[in-house]
Amino acid sequence: MQLRYIAALLIAGIAAGVIFPGRFTGVFGAATLYVFLPALVYEGAWRLEPRTMGRMWGPIAMLAVPGVICTAGIIAVCVHYAGNVGWISALLLGAILSATDPVAVMAIFRRLPLPHSLLTIVESEALLNDAVAVVVYRGVVAAAALTATASLWQVTAHAALGALLGIVCGAATGALAALLLGRSRQFIAYGIVTLAGAYGSYYLSTRFDWSGIFAVLAFGLVLRLLQQRRLDEACSEAVGRFWEGIALVANAALFFLIGSAIDVTQIGRALPISLLTATIVLASRFAIVHGLLEFARPRLHIAWLTVVRMAGIRGALSLALALAIPRDIPGRELVVDVTFVVVVLTLLVGLLTLERRVRKLPLDAR
């Protein structure tokens, strides 16, 4: 999907949200988590090459784990002290805005002329960092709710275990799918099995409160690894086009819903703190990319670091997490409003400037 179409869908959604305030909010949350996300994650997982991921594991791991934790901390501390926001709201904002969005990143960056290894870093980070962000988010929500049945560390451990079990669930589903497919080279068989496996592993994992995104990602990677010698190029491309078509429809609907879920009439009350938070998010992204990745191997060219920094887009997942905050937690409305503004700003800035800026960079350098 071309960048101008994404921008048009987002703006059209915002207009629909103004005309019908609040009508699409409930639809957005459910559709994001249970309809669009499994398809978009699997489409990304199908195109990832395990060998390239292994070669670039250093930058990917740095961004997906310590990068998310450090970003959450920087945002929370800066918003609390600079914006005079309570700790609970500041920590929630840090957790929600700590991870880049796989939906937006894959839809936008796949259209840009990036080297394959660089694109793998960007997409892998977007797919992997959600699990860590959800661990932090659940821990903060548990602390804010002051639950008597579970401590903060228990909730955090439960979320971490859920990520691991999601990987196990997805890997097992991928192995089963490879067994069912055998030496088949029929596109229809692969289409049915991958569709059932992606949604099946996601729903099974979420049913037991495991990480659905990690399950879908593991399913896609394991299936590709086990079938790479049996799957010919024609069938692989056909399956890729099948999932690309699904992702195109999902992206179009999701970008419209992102805009329509935003109640513009309510954002004005939180505009100053929203702009401050957006500035902090951008600054923290700069610090993480140009700080943590200095310790990653292989070392990346400054132009590659610039592209990775520009991939710090927040989107549908951040909105879904904000809307999922229990209504009895103080400051929920502020967190939701600020998240909406940050998402819109990072999306629109990215859409309007990325292609022009990327084309000026010497990306062939290593």
C-alpha cells in the first residue's frame, strides 16, 4: 500500500470519528486484537528469513528487549517530572508507547527502498518488542489496580511465562502444519493450513493468556524452516501473494479505524502534555537507537541507524492497549488522549516525510 493511500485512509478515519464520535472505538479494539493482528503478524513472519534474522540478531535483540524497557523508563520519568503527571499515568504511558507498532512499520517501511538486512532489523524489532511492552504494561496495570490476589512480580512473571508459552504453542503448531503438508506443493493446501495455523495458534494462546503475537511469529518461522527444502519458489511466491492480499485489506481497514477511533473533540484538553510526550518519545527513540546499538554486532552504518530511528512509529497496538486500561484506574482518560495524539503525530510525520528522507541516505554502506 502506497504511503499516500495510508495517509488518506487515516485522515478519512479521523473525519469519520469527528462525524460519529466514539462510535468506532469499541470496534477498533476488538478488530485490532482478534481480526487484523494475527493476519498482519503472520504475513510479516512468512517473509522473514531466519538466516537473515540470525545474522542480525544483535541489533534486533537490543531493540526488542533492553530497548523497550529503557524507552518505557525514559518516557515515564520525563513525563512525570517534566509534565507533572502522576506516576501511574506516566508509567502506563511509558509501557504503552515503549514499542514500535508492527502494523504501521510493516505497512510503511516495506514500500521503501531498503536493503534486505536493514528491513529485517526494522520488521523483526516491530514484531518482537510487543511481548516485552505487554509485560511492562500488565505489571503497571496490576500495580495501579492494587490487586490483592497477585503482586506486581507475580503478574510480570506470568506475562513473561505467557510469552514463552506462546512461542512453544506457535512452534508446535508450525511443526504440526509441516507434518500435515508433507511434500505438498499445492498453493491451496498451503493457503488453508497457514490461515488455520496463524489464527488457531493466536486464539489458542490468547485463550490461555499467552502471547498471541509470539505464537503467530513462531508458527510462521518454524513452518518456513521445516518446509524450506520442500517448498518450491512458485508456491512460496503464491502463498506470499495470498497473505499480501489479506494484509492489504487488513491494513486499509485498520488505518481507517485508527483514525475513526480518535475523538478529536476530547484531545484538546490534553494537547500540551500530548505534545510534550510526543517530543519525549522521539527523543527516547534517538537515544536508544544511537546508544544501545553501539554495543550491537555487527556495527551498523550511521545511515542504517537513521532508518531504524525513523521506524519508531506508534500505531494500532498502542491504541488498543490504552483502550484496554480498566476504567477504574485514575488517569485513564489522560493516557488514552495522549496515546491518540502520539500515534497520529508519529504516523503522519512518518507518512509525509519518510520516503523523501530515506531516498537521500547512502543505504548501500555498511
